[in-house]
Amino acid sequence: MALALRSVAIAAALWLAAAGVAQACVGSACMQIWSTADGGGALTIQWDFADHIHAVGCFCAGGQCSCATIDPGFITSTDPPPPGFFGLADGTNVSVEIVANDPEAKLKISNAVLDAPGESTSLGTVPTLHEHPSWQLKLAQGVIGDYSLSFKLTTDSPLYDDSALFVVALSNRPTPTPVAATPSATPTATATPLAPRCPGDCNEDGSVTIDELLHAVRLTLDPDDPTICRGFDVNGDGTITIAELIMAVNSALDGCPNAPTPTATRPATLAEIQRTIFSSSCAISNCHNSTFASGTLVLDAEHAYDQLVGVPPAIDAAAQAGMLRVDPGHPENSFLLSKLEGPSVGQGSRMPLAGLPLTPGEIQLVRDWIAAGAQQ
């Protein structure tokens, strides 16, 4: 009976995600679509996020990178609109049209990729319009910047006019990570909970939302999408299976598991860092594996220790500053930690270059291991 109920709940959750009947962007940025007048006027959008959309998931190969994020999403709501906005009539079909864009900036909606002025596609029909497009950047590897994309909303309804022009900036600049205080000269072991990832929790906020399930469903159907995150890809193989999708649904139904309480005060071991960070985020295709060896650095289990501990970095600016890739007992002089948090100008890009940045907790695992002497 319990299995049958869970199967029904999983099917219902996936149907709701795919059908888009939710009336809010739970846990996500929203572009609420309204009109400027009661019973007519022009289409318009209300949003409550900065106009910079960070392309958080990047996949690089052959010198080119694809970066994308699934948010923000377009939606219409049956809730009362705020002052100055008015609901749209049921049956109104709304489309989005690119007006101007930098060549690097694109917008993918379902199977349509809009990358040139004049291209458009339907967002859906009121009242069930709820679409999460993929905001994308196509860039040469190592290029960092902000890129403009402007669009308008259109409709074939005689009740409404086209919207005004809306402009967003797509960015692949890394978001800053707070730098922890410099540890004392004497290495000290500190407790770091080794919390398991919650399957389906892409943004790592401790819960799995309908929007994240929607994202997971799309990634299951489109394995080439560059926005896969480690929260979905539980085994780190670069694809999302039906089993992993069901795990994500279970997290949405039952909640994320709590992190275990450490039984001893100790830093992470290199084996734990290898399993949770290096193998899944660094020693991957076209990066720090034995075949590609980006930056002359290999971070698989066989080579990571010998290539990190006590070894000068390959980047001249860091080597000339006296840094080591890992300086045992001295995180502040360890270039590995600098690359994970955001290196100085002239010291290359923040790592990992492909996929999401490490969480503050993951970076702290590395910091604690180095501070405790970087034992093998």
C-alpha cells in the first residue's frame, strides 16, 4: 500500500511539474506577466530580482563553453495583482520575441533556441502559463563577462498590445564567496560536518521544490543540456537517470536528510575530499583528469596528493608570490584554496570551471584539511 501511494505521489508530482499548473515560482525568481490596464492595455512584466542573470552551469569542451541557468521563469497567476498591474483574460496566448542581443546570449524555450532579433516562440496560454526557459551563453573558454539580451512579449489577442522592451544582462562572472579568516600558524583540527547532498536540491538550500523537479525532468529528457548540477546527478556520471529523478521526488516528498552529527572532532580526510569534490568536480572530461591534465594538474585519486602537496603552481604569478598548490598547515598560502574561492587578477579563473562553484561547506572541507597538515 505504501509503495502504491508513493508511486501515485511521484506521478502526481511529475505531472504537476510538467504541466506547469503551479501558480508561483517556488524558490525561484519569477517574471509575472500582467497587463497595464483592466481588460486591455499592453502586456507587461513584474519581477523582483536583479537584471543580471548569472549563468551558473557551464560545460566546456574544445575551447568553447556553454553556460546556462533555468531561472528566472515566466508565469501568470490567479492571485490578485499588485497595484498598477491587471490580470490577463483566460485563453490569451503570450509569446516572447528577441529584439536585440549580443551574439553570445541566447534564450532556449522548450525546443526553440532564440538567438537572433525577430525570433519568437510561445510561452503558453493564460491561466496555465508557467515556463522556465534556459538563459544561455556560448563563449570561448576562459572568457568572462556580461552580455545583453532584450526582448518583448507579444500576443495574437486583440485585447492587448505588445509589451515595452525588457533588457537583461546574462553573466558568467563568478559570484563572490566570503573569504574565511586566516588560520593561526599552528595547524588545528576543526570539526566539519560531512553532510550528504540532498538528491534534487540543485541550489542546496535544504529543500527540493517543484521548480527543481521541473528542471530535473527536463534534464532527464535532454541529457545534452549544460545545466546539470550535482544535486540531480547523484552518482556524478554527467547524466540524470530515472532512478535519480525518483530520488529527487522522494526528497521533495519526504524532505532532505539531515546531516549526520560528527562522532569526533576532525578535519576531512583526503579520501573524503577526493570522493566528494575532486572526482565529481575536477577530475572530469576536459579538465583535471589524466588525459587532459588542464594546467598540468591531475586530480584523480592516484595522482592528486603528489600533484598538490608541496608543489609550486603552474601559473607564474602565484609561483612568484611563493605560493604552493597546497602548503601543509597554511591555507592562506595554498593556491588550491585561492582557485576555489576566487583567485587574484592574473591567476586564472575560479574553479571548477565547468558546473557550479563549490559550496562554502565544501571549500571549508579543503581549508580544514590543509590547516590540519594536508595528510595523505
